Amino acid sequence: MKIIINKPTKLILGIENQALIFSTNNLPGFDQMALDLNSLDQTISNPEIILTLRFYYWTGDWLSIGYHQKEIPLHWKNLLSNGEINIVRRPSGGGAVLHSGGITYALTFKKTYYKFLSYEMVNNWLIKSFRELGLNLQYGNLRKSSIRTNCFGTSLISDLVDQNGFKRIGSAQFRKKGAFLQHGEIQTNPSRDLWFKLFKEEAPPKLNLKLTNDEIVQHLRNSFLKNKSNINFRNIAIDNKNRKFNVKNY
């Protein structure tokens, strides 16, 4: 993987307290999971990096299954064999997530910044950002749930639902060596047909914000960067043509 480091957007504390903000990309699921883990490893190994943030899309229709989700239904395997879906395993827990027409965010950070970047703080950022765009989100109501086939079939207190009760954002974490990877899916326009084939449930309807996914990402990124003057943000561009990954199949 070749990365290009641009000039910092802010130069306040020298080389300390760095945050890497990656460019939005569109790659297959195996590559995206590899980049998430690579970002986490950078956060662990580099004492200067306190967090990384990525927004990304998936090339094709993908189903990511949770780390502890052992059983794969037969009809999923049939959809995989027919080329209607691709499947990759996430490092994080929870149920299966359909990545089709939505936005994925990935945030890595050191344990010492957990109070600053906990589920609650991240969700508050998402709630505030989407309220500014005209979408009201609130927390789910379940404190604990067994792993379901469809991650978006239940709404935990770490999830966000819209005013009509549809779960819009589901997030999960993976912890490694004193650092966290938190990634989540923002369902903006999921494939209704594929959703029903996979889960036998109704998909959340398309968001009616009159914005493209790229415009939503730009707003979320700007909202995240706001009021964080004590952090030195560095923009990172990923050259997709030269990427090299070694990711195990699901």
C-alpha cells in the first residue's frame, strides 16, 4: 500500500498529538478490513498518533459478519455462490451488516482517549451532525442482546435510530494492545431487494436529505474536526493502485 502524506491542516503542537484523516475510497471488503486493521496498528505502534478517521465505500454489495458470528445461513452461501453478494468477516463483534449504498466510518484511538472518543461521544457527534442536515437520530433502547443474524434487526443503546424507528447507524468495536477500532455503517440507501433476500425483513428506506454520500461525508468530517484545535490533523491520501494486503477469507 502506498500512502501520500499531505501537509498538516493545522500545525499547533509540532509532531505530537497527531490525527490521521484518510481520504474517502471505494474498495472491496477484504481491502477495507485490511485498511481498518492497518490504521489500528499505526495507532498502536506510533506514540505520536492519537487517532485515525476514515470514511469509505464498498466496491460491490458486501455482507460483513461479526467476529463471533459462527454460523452462516445456507441461503447466504447460495447468494455468495450466485455472485449476488460478497462476504467478509469483521474484526469486531455483532451481527451481519449489509454494505450496499451506505457510508462506513472507521475510527481508531488509544485507550487513554476513550473518554474523549467513547461510544457516547462518537454518537453525540453523529447525532449533532445529522441534526444539522435535517435528520433526527436517537439512541436505541436495548442494553444487551444476543447476536442476531441481522445487526440492524435490533437497536442497542450504542446504535442510532431515526424518528420512524429505523436503525440508521450501527457501530462495533475491536480492542487490541490498549487501542480501539470502532467502525460503523450509516444506512443511507440500502438495496431493498438484497436486504430482503438476506434478512427477510424490510430495509430502512432511503434517506431524503437531498445530499450525495460524498456531501454527507464532507459534512461529517468537518463536524468532527471542529473545536479540536489541540490536535494536529494530517490528511492521508491512499493510492489504490499500489495497495497490497494479506487478508484471510471469511
